[in-house]
Amino acid sequence: MFLLTLLVTFMSVFHSCSKNNNLHVYLPGDIMIGGLFPIHQQTNRTEESTVHSMPSFRFNIQMLLRTQVMIYAIQEINQRSPRLLPNLTLGYDIYDTCGDVSLAITAALQLLTNQSDPQKCLIPTSTDSSSPQPETKVVIGERYSEVSIAVARIFALPSVTQISYASTSELLSKKYKFPTFLRTVSSDRFQTTAICELLKYFSWQSVAIVGSDDEYGKYGTDSLKKLFSDNNICVEFVEILPGDFSENSKTAGDLIEKINVSTAEAIIMFTKDRNVRIVLEGVIKQKLNRTWIASDTWSTSPEISKIEGIESIGPVFGFIFKQNDVPGFEEYICSAFNGSTKSFLSHCQLSQINFEDDTECNCKTSSQSCLHYYIDRGESYSIYLAVQVIAEGLRGLLRCENGSCERTNFTAVEVQKVNISVDNTNIYFNKNGDPSLGYDMVFWNPSKSKEGDDIRKIGEYWPNEKITFHEDFSQWRKKDTVSAFNCSSRCKPGERLILKSGKCCYGCISCAPEEYSLGNGQHTCVNKTEEFLEWTDPFSIILITIAVFAIVATVVIAIIIGINCGTPIVKAIGSCLSFVEVTSLLLGFCTAFTFIGKPTPNSCVGIPLFGISFSFCIACILANLIQILHGFSFDPSVSSKIKRLNQPVAVVVIIAGVQVAMSLAWLLVVPRSPVKVPKPTTILHQCSMSEDSSKFFAATIVYNSFWGFVCFIFAFQGRQLPDIYKNASLITVSMVLFLIIWIVFLPIFLTMEGKYKPAISSAAILISCLSILGCHLAPKCYIMLFRKELNNQNAISEYIRKHYERKEMSVISS
């Protein structure tokens, strides 16, 4: 009876909220719990309105019942107090905020006032730890995110914990701004992710978003836009409803027109339920049919689902917090008021609100005449969870066991550390104050009855997981096919989007050969990067440095040979042939530059030119080896054969002439020319290598390698000859290096792709020429400069004499 009397007083106070400055119901207790609820909704403030005046408002019967859930849960805990909180009772101080920020701030300040002395405000004016703490330790509320954000800043000052049962804005997760804020519902960050996962599951590629000019709508809309951008889902339009949005506003008419012409596959309504009602009533009047996605504010709203004609708007998918029944609450309401709405309002002195009472109510009757119609399993359970979190948290914080509590005081911030289970629902808070709860997914099934849509649960979503369906909705999935003229926001790599019709209907066209696109929503093609071995590349700089050094060294050697022309050592390396050899090496070093930079018709002659220059070099070395073998061969039969070959000019002309003919044929028949090889994001510039050109390339390499191998055989045979200048031995080394280099080079050249392929060719040419320059000519220049005593005929004769004396002695001794 006491509870019923209290309820009458409570509702009477709420009814007079436009006339009374103390808009709250109060029950004293050892630990006070505040409450902020929007019992009245949509205050229309005028210029003459004061902070406390509300000239226009309407009751929300469902919010009345949700407020009663908090009172019921606290009363239930007090009845269990000897076991749960020994010698302690919970009290409450509940205010109606009317969903208005200024009224909510006023209520918050009242909650922080010492209830024993209404004139004394206990909000700390300094950081002095001796300042008294407010009696209200925890506040449950508010419903709307924008209101919760406003009052959370106030509650943070004295470290009063605020637990919201419906505020889902992502902003409230920022602990550095709202250190004492908790909630028993998931953050919009997870709800927007769930909406995105739903679109991906159905392969929907274009949507429209309707938000509102408040923290809930703005943050939710921004989060959706970012998610859709990251997942290549096209947003056809975004409409942000102003704070004064009404059915007669220009914004409403414009929005209905946008929906009418929209080609979006789904329209997301991420705003307050009162805005949704205005929009859907306009949609019904225009007889529009679309697919809708509802946010948690209206996914299960009976006021919207029962609008006349709501079944004509089309299917509605929605997300709601994990739901459950408040244990015993339904039975309590039914027994207290016989389940009758009219009886309930009469006791609350709200009998001026007309409800037909022709229905005989019981706890299962679903009619506006019966209270059961207004009981929900979403926000009501979140309120119940909030009270249970407080009670169970206090029991652990105050160390209440065996009929007593070790502590008599606590800091409100400690409530954030609870980890409890309530009716198989485990709840704990992460570092951002967000709970470990997911979402249920609902579907509004168009009903043939006049009572609107039937809302049923069809699946669920848990943070960081995929959506799971409890029913088969595969028929809703769109085939994820992409063609050049399908409305799509996905293109293959190398294609870009073009606008076809409307604002979200695109086709895919291929980019030009010199352009590329990554696809997947790229609206433009980007020029490919030109790729070739640039002069500034580190590899190029190394090659250029080596080539310049080699050219300078070659010129110096040519000068030294010219100065010492006619001396025995110059005759030993071929006399006039040495100048041909030096010239061919100089040409070989110069061809190394043709492989660097952007290929041109002139630079693509590098390998044929190298083939010619190196064939002259090999021919000169071979002619020199023949001369050495002829000079030191005393076997008449061998000497006659060598004598026939000892025709230096003929040897050079024949060997080099074949290579010259081969290279000229290559340049005339299938000349190498610059080509562009398209890659995914680059264009590779290189010299062409056709099948016929490859044959000439192979013939060039094989031909020079063959004569190099012949030189190696001749040099190896003459390594024991009495040659004071060691020509044969040094040539053996240079030919071995040449053959090894090209054996290694060929596999690399044939398999390698990219801009560094020409660099490999240039490096092989430089090393080949350097091996001959360093092993054959450089040692002779050293003798000419620093061992001049060896550069005369007497030294040669003396060396030969000693060579044969040692040979004769070894024969005698053996």
C-alpha cells in the first residue's frame, strides 16, 4: 500500500512539472541513487519561456513505466537488504528532464545538493579533500545522448558515477572527457559497425542516411559515413534534421521528396524516434515503399510500429540492445492496476488522457487499453541492469558478508570495476565504460491486421564478430556481380567508376593503357609511373663511375703503349694489334652508357655494338697468342701448323668480320627499339627483344664465348713457354673471368624483369672488358713504367737462356 501511495505522489509531481520547480520524487536511504528520465517529451520553448517553464509537453506512458522499473528494482533490493546489503537501504531521487538539456542540468545540480539542507550545494569549490561529498553517489540516466553528455560533465566534478540506460553516442566513450560515465547499452561504434555488416551481408551498395543535429545523430552519421567509405558502399545523400524539425517544416517536405526520387537500396534512420515518426508519417501519406534500417532509438518503438498505414512503408531492419524481461515487473504492474492503462493513469491523476476501456485486461493482452502493451524488454531491462550493477557493485565494494559490511563509505568511481552476472547476463565495463553486451537484430514483418507491424528478432551481432541470422534471409542477398553497366561501387583493378544515373548508380570503364586505378570505388584513373634505369639511380651511379674510370685507364694505357711503341714489350703484346685491342676495349666501355636512362632507338644498339667491339678484342688476343706459340715452338710439325695460322691481320679480319656481319644483320633485319611494357601501376621502358632478336642475341654471346674459350685453350697450352712477360698465363686468367661472368649473366638476364635488367647487361660488359684490361694490358704498362730493365732484348734473351738451363738440369737430375 505504501508503494502504491508513493506511486500516486510520484506521478502527481510529474504531472505538475510545468508549475513546480522541484520536479522529482524522493525516497530517503543510506545510499542515494539519482534518476534522470524524460517523462515528458518535446518541450517547445518560446522566447518568454524560463528554464523551468514548459508551456507545451506530452506524456510518454512507456517512459512512466520505465521510471517505475527503477523504483521497483530498488524496492526489490531493499526487501533483500539483510542478505544483499546488511543494515543498508537504497534511496532514490528521480527527476523528469523532459528530454531537455537545460532542465536536465537543473536536475543534475539538484541531485548534487545536500538533501538534508536544500540550500547547501555540495559541488566542491576546491580540491580540498575535506569537502563533503554529495549524498547521491550514483545517477541512472539520461536516455538521450545529448542530455547525458551535458550532465556527465557536471557529475564528473564530484566523481558521481552516471549509468545511462540508453545513451549510445561514441563521444561518451572518451574517458578523458567523461571519467565517471558508464552505460548498460553498447556504444554506437558497435551499432554502426553492425549496420555496415548488415549491408555487406546483403551486398547492398547504395544507402541514404537520415541523422539529426545532436550528439547521437551527428556522431552516428559520421561513423556510418566513414565505415561506408572504407567498405566501398555509396552514400546517395545525408540529411541532418535540425533541432526544430517538425512535420510542417520545409526540411520535412524536402526530405520526403529526396526519398521519393532516391535509388538507394536502403534508408538508414539514425535519429530520435520523434523525428522518425514525422518522417514515416510523411512517407505513408506519399505512399512510398522503401527498405529501412532502424537505429536503437526506434527499432522496437510501439508508437512508430503501430502508426496507421505503417505496414505500407516497406521492410524494416533494426538493431536493439540485448533484451530480457525484468523479473516480476509484469506481474507487479498487472496486480497493482489490474493491467489497465486507464486505472494506472487514474491513480497517477492523469485521467484527463482518454483511453477506451472496453478491453478486459490481463497480463498478456496487447492493447493500448492495457499496461502490458507498453512494457518493453529493452530499455526497461537496461534500467534494471543499472540498478543491479549498483547493488551488486556496492556489496563487493563495501565488503558485505555474514550480515555486516566492513566499509561504510566508498568512492563512486569504484563502481566502474564491477563484473557481475544478472539472470545469465554477464556485464562488466571496459576502460571506456562500455559494457560487454551486443545487439539483437529485429525485422518488422508487414501485417495484414490494422495494428501495424509485428516486430520479431531475426539475429544478433556481437562486437568484432559477424552478424548471425536465426532465420533464412538469403533471398534478400543481392548477387555480387559487377559488369560495365550495373549499378555498383566496386570495380576491378584497372577500371574506374563513372556516374550513370542518379547519385549512386555507377558503371566501370577501363583506364587508358598509361593509366591505372585500384578499383573498389576509385572514380579517377591515375597516370602510371614511368619506370626505367634513371641516371640518378644508385646502381647507375656505380656503373657510370666504373665506366669513366675504365675509359680513363684505357686512354692512359693507350698513351703509354704509344710512347713505348717499338719496344720489345709492345711487340710481345702484338705491336699494332695492341692499338686495335685498346680501341675495342674503349668502345666496349662506352657501350655501358647505352643501358642507362630512358631507352631510345640509338641506345638500343648497345649489345650489338658490344658484340662487335669484343670480337675485335678477342681476335687480337688470339692473334697475339698464335704469335707467342709460333715464336717459342721448336717442334717442326707443330711449328708448321702454327706458322700457317700466324697471320694476325687475317685472324682479326675473319673473326671480327663474322661478328660484324652478324651484328649488322641484327640491326637491319630485327633492330631493337624502345617499347613500353604496361605493369599494374607502372610503365616499364625497355628495348624490345623479339624471338628473332633473341636468336641474334644468343648467337652473339655464343660466338664471342666460343672464341674466348679458344683463347683459353691456346693460353693454357702456352703457360710453360719462356715468356718473360707471362702473356699466356695472364690471358688464361682473363679468359676464365670472361667465361665465368657470362655463364652467370645469361640465366640472370633471361629470367630477370624490371628496370634493373639493363644494369645487369652493363655490369657484365664492364667486368668482361676490365678483366682483359687488367690482366693483359695493365701488367705490361707497369713494366714499361716501373720495370724498364725488362723492356729490352738482352733481358728477354737472358730469361730464355736461364729457362732452358733450368729445364736441362731438371732433365739430368731426373
